Amino acid sequence: MKKKYRYLTEAAQSVMQNAYSPFSKFRVGAAILTNDGKIITGCNIENSSFSLTICAERVAIFKAISEGVTKFKAIAVVSDAKDFTPPCGACRQVLVDLAGNIDIVLINSHNQMKIKKLNDLIPLAFTKKKLMKGK
Ligand code: THU
């Protein structure tokens, strides 16, 4: 595996063990890298009322924001699947709004890595800059 983002990847793989996914049986782990080198993790957490489920990526970034961190470099996302697990549309919106054009580090169950820029996953995103226009 490429050396870049190795610790971030390991953090995401480790937190994936905490996934609470009795309904989908699909485990996801995410680890976000802050500008000052801190790593904050999250896993998916499902609910009997299915729509209340939250993805690993949003758990990670909400934890970070709630700890006062606002500048980010990258987020790693891992799952049990052979295919990569790119963030869902809701997570892309939350991430671009709160973190900007960060690296999205995708890792599959074979430990293969692919790195994307968030702007390429959510082009023409609606962000607070647009919301504030004209105010
Ligand atoms: N899930 C994530 O945690 N992140 C993603 O990027 C895709 C989906 C979770 C939500 C749900 O618990 C399970 O995976 C199946 O959709």
C-alpha cells in the first residue's frame, strides 16, 4: 500500500470494528485528518427506525466540529466490501460544506487505496459562500 495516509487508513480500519450495523451488516469506518495532524474517527450507527441511521463520515466530521476543529486535510473511508465505498450524497454535501475540497481516501477490503478530491465527487456544490451572497 502507498505510504501516504497510512495512519489515517489504520485509524479508519480500526474504528470500523465499532460499527453498529445489525440491519445492513455493512460496516464502515472513517477517519478525518485535521490540518494540525490530529485524527478523529467515526463508524456507521444504525437505528431500528432506519432513516435515523448515520454514516461513518458524518459521525467523524460532527465529532471533529464538536471538538472545535474546523480545518481538515483528508478523510479515509473503509468498509468490508471488495469495492471502494465512496461517501453517499448526503455525506458529500456535509463534508464539502464543513471541510471544503479535501482528499477522499478510499480503501477496500483488500487494502487497496484510491484518492479523490471531494470537488470531483460533488461538483457545483451548494455551500455557505453561496448562501451568504447578497447579504
Ligand atoms: N454507510 C456509511 O456509513 N457510509 C457510506 O459512505 C455509505 C453507507 C452506511 C450507512 C448504513 O449503516 C450502511 O452503510 C448501509 O447503507
